[in-house]
Amino acid sequence: MTLKRQLFVASLLMLLIPWAGLQFVLELDQALRQQALQQLQDQAERLAQTSGDLSLGLPPVAPRTPAIYVENLNSPLNLDGYSADWPGYDEGEQFQPWQSAAQPEVPTDNTGQPTLRWQAATDQHHLYLLIRIGNRQPVFFKPDAPDQVHDRLYLWLEPPSGNLDPDIRPASWLIRTPAPGKVYATVYSTTGTEQKPDYRISGYWHSVGGGWQLELELPKPPRGSRLGFSARWQESPESAQISTPTNPLPILVERKPELERQLLQEMSRGQIVRLVEPAGWVVAQQATPARQAQPEFEALSPLQIAEHISLNALRALVQLYQPTPSTLAASTNRLDMHALTDEGLVRHEDNSVWLMTTQPVFGGRTLVLEQSLDQLLTLSGSALGSVIARSILIIIGLTLVLLGYASWLSWRITRLQRAVNASIDKDGRITGTVPASKSRDELGQLQNHFAQMADRLHGYNRYLESFSRRLSHELKTPVAVVRSSLENLTHSTTDEERSQYIGRAAAATERLRKILNGMSEAARLEQSFDHADKETFDLADVISQATAAYQTLDEHHQFQYTGPVSDVTLTGSPELIVQLLDKLVDNARDFTPPDGRIITGLERTENSICLSVFNEGSALPANPDTSIFSPFVSVREGREEGHLGQGLLIVQLIADFHNGRVEAVNEAQSSIDGVCFRVIIPATHL
């Protein structure tokens, strides 16, 4: 995977910021719903107490009780026989709150039999009825033949039980007309008494598609009254009529404006409250707007547009993770009490989600209080929506910056790769150098390290080439001696000559053995580094004891130790240190004249330990190109035999194992000229 893709994938981790914000919003939404539900329950208790106080004296409408729901009007209706000014007309005929007879025997529109539908409304002064008969062409009344078949409407009114007003009594009316138009009711008596007109009840009769319609206005009856009507076209049989329930008559159910005004004063924003009868009829309903109107799109800045988009997405995500709401089958005037839960989330017909709780009210009624979740999310999520929108913009910006930065890094890495490839040929030889970088970052340091590595590899290649030449030179002489001795041996005639040639061949063979042993010793030493265990030991004690041993084994030189006797600790391998000292002392013996001095020393500084071996004798060569620590290098004049130049190489290897370095200088100690070898070990190994 390229660096660009890696940084792009890494930048995707910043998406954890909006994810964490979403988790916080979900937890906040759950906490707010719990808190809002508790507040709703407390508020519902107060509203239920208010509703119970204002509903005293009104009998509840029990389930299965026939009822006619009366809509509240803000202004009187225009009596013309048509439904254009009735509630729901602007939304289409199918959305008008029509009511129909509840008896199973009442035919429906699909059967082709006459049907009865109605609406009721009040302006608190009058009661308005809109009655429609379907699948029945009207037959009008003929005054000169009153017994002939004709369509008519009977209307019955019963005052509430316990009524003490003598002016309010049960009444019956008959409405019929010889032609479409304005009509008046006549008082109807089943005893056959004379009928007389009642001009308080008037209206209009019109034919409408496939049937006829009657719009009536009558004085508003007292609360709790019962009202029923029946459309007939013959006195008998029963199939020649259609009516509301007659035993008992439907009770008039209407909303209570004074109760709604009182409830509105105690409501908060984004709430809907309903007072519902046991039968499901809504007798009080109020709603407050959920939130302020949205500003015009043209007035929004790009940042505000992004915030609104993120807030809408936030609402959708929150609704996705919310519990599944139940459906609240609500119409304008009635609730399905069987599907109504006690509390929880509910979904309206417009797909909005609300938090709902219910509270019982005196008389068996139920108060239903709902809180808009959109309002809750607006309160809690507007700031979070702004934060998420801005964080998304920041993430996009940072991603672009990271991709640009990755491109710049990729270009620098590609340039370094080309420089490294150009410094090495196909055979692996170092043919050039890697240019140094002036940058101080990690890539600049890496390029500088590559440059140093290329220089060191170049030097190491030169060393390998010179090593092969030196090895060839070292092996060529003894091999030539062996070959010439064997050739001369075949031509020799005396035992003395044969013995001489055999001795020369044996000496050359021993020379080859020493060369191979020296090479094997260095190789074994390098391999032993992988298994060597480092320990903490007293270096001064080791050096002082080794110096005393050298004096015992060599009587031809004077050995001396200068430095502390103890308390110089070092972390490393004491065996390898002794081997290093052996090689330095062996090298010093070769260059020290008889009775000459060899001085081993130990000095501790703040940052390092310095182990030194000084020998009196000849100085180092002045040629700076001679590397005395390389294999097969020896500066002995006239004493090359048996000295392969491997000793100081071993010293160098052991010093490298302890992260130290070796140096050799010409110097004088106590007016004695000689050479001093120093091994300096840094403080990290102390």
C-alpha cells in the first residue's frame, strides 16, 4: 500500500469524531426522552386535574354509545345547502369528517341501497347539520296529495337527563319540501295533533350526485342532549327508511372551548393534548407549534446550509436508532382507544414521531399528552448539528492537507530511491554517492544515513578487494614454496637434498596452517558474539591479575600495571576482554626489545573507560594509508614469518562488541619512546 493510501486510511480514523458525536447524541436523545417522559407524566397529572375540574357534571360517553360529534366553528356557516364552507372541504370530499349510521342493517354505498351520512358543527349559538342521502333520487312532497310517497326527514331532540329547565323539553320535527330550496321544520307529534311550523329550524334542500342533501340550522341544545333523525319515503315497511340509532338517540359530543383555553395556558412548545371520552371522542384538543419557522434558503450562508443538512441527517439517524413507534390511528374527532398505549413513541399519519403519555381523568375519560421529538432534537441537536457539520468540513480539509502532504513525502521518497538506485550498478558495486540532505526531519536524516551507508559500503568494497589481494599474496608464497620443493624433490639424488626440500615444504605447509587458523579464529570470534552473555565485572581486577600473569610467563620483558586495583565496573564479557588484552600484549612483545617495558593502564573518566597498552620500541609507520587493524597487515620489518596481521583485527572486533573504539599513537612515557594502543569504551557499558 502506498504512502498516500496509508495516510488516507489513517485520515479515515478522524471519522471517529462524528461517530462519537452520534453516539453522544443517541445517548442524549435517550436521556432526554426519559426526562421528557417524566416531565410529560407530571404535566399530564396537572392537566388531568384541570380537565377533571372543568368536566364535572358532564356524563362520560361510554364505548358503544351512539353519538354525533359536533365540530367547533370560528364563524357561522352560510346556509345554502352545500358543503363548501364545512370543515375539511378544502382538502377534498374524501377528507371531510363524515359520520354514518352504526347499525349493521344500514346499507353502504357499495350495495346500491340508500345510505345516510352527516356532519354536525356549532358556533356556540347554533347547531348546524349537514345530512346526505346517497343512492336515492328524491321524491318531493305534493301538498295536494300528502299521502303519496315522498322523501322527508324526521328530527328528534331529547334534553340531558336531570334537566330542570321547563323550556327545554323533548321535541320532534318533520322536514319536507315540494321543491329544492329553503325549508322550515314543522313540529311533529306522533299523536296526530295539528302540525305547526317552527321557524327556528331552517335550512336548504338540494339534490347532489346520486342523492339529496339537507343543510339545517337550529338553536344550540344544552350539553349532553341527544339528537337523532330518520329519512323516510314511505310510512312502511321498515326498509323504506334509513336513520340514526333511535333507542337511545345519539348523544351530542362537542369540544369544550373553555377547557381548551385553560389547557393551552399550561402547555409547552411542541405539544399536543387531547381529552378523550371512553368511547374515543375528542372533547378537547390543543397544539402548540414545535419550533420557529425556518429561515428562507436564500438568507442562509453556506455554513448554515451545511449545518441544516447535518441536522436533518442527524434527525434521520436518531429516528433510525429509536425504538419502533406504535401507530396512533387519529382522526380529527376520534381516537382508537384499543390501539392507544399508555406511554411511549407514537407515529402520526404525517409520519412524524411523538413522545406520548396518558393520564386518567375523573369520569373515565383519558388525557393524552404528546411531545414532539423534533422539538427535543432541535433543543439538543442544533448545537451538535453545528459541531458535526463543522467537524465534517474540518475532516475534509484535513484529508486534503494530508493527501497533499503525502504527495510531497512520496515525491521526496521517490527522489531518494532514484538517488540510491543511481549509486549502485547492476552487479552491486557502489559507483556513486548519495547526495546529503539539508532537511532536518526524519526523511532528511534517512537520506544522510543512506549517504553515510553508501560511503561505508564503498570503503568496505575497497577493503574486500584489497583483502582478496592480500590473501592471495599471503597464500601465494607458501604455495609456491610447496610446489617448488615438490618439484625439486623429484630431481634430488641424495638424502640430504630430499630432507632439505621436505623441510621447506613442511615449513610452507605450517605457514598455510597458521593463515587458515588465524582466519578461523577471527570467524569463530565473530560467531561467538551471538552467544556471548554480558555480565557486570570489575575490569581493574581483571587487568591487574592478567598483567601479573604476563610477568610470570615472560622473563625477558618488564610488565607494569598503572591504574586502580578495583571498583572499575564494566558490563560485558571478561573472557573477551582478556583475549583483547592478550592480543595487545602479544603485539607489544614483538616490538619491545629484551628487558624493555610493557605498561598496561586503566583510567576511568566521567563518560568512558580507557584501557591502554604501552610498549617501548619502534614507532608506527608514518604512512597514513596503512591500516594496522586490517587483516593480513603487519609492519614488522624482517620478522614477518608467523605474523599474519590477525591479532589487531581481533582487538578491533572485541572493541566493537563492547561499543568501543581502538586507536594507536606514537608517544613517550617516562622519557621512553614507544607506541600506545588504547581501547575506549563509552559510559553506556559501565
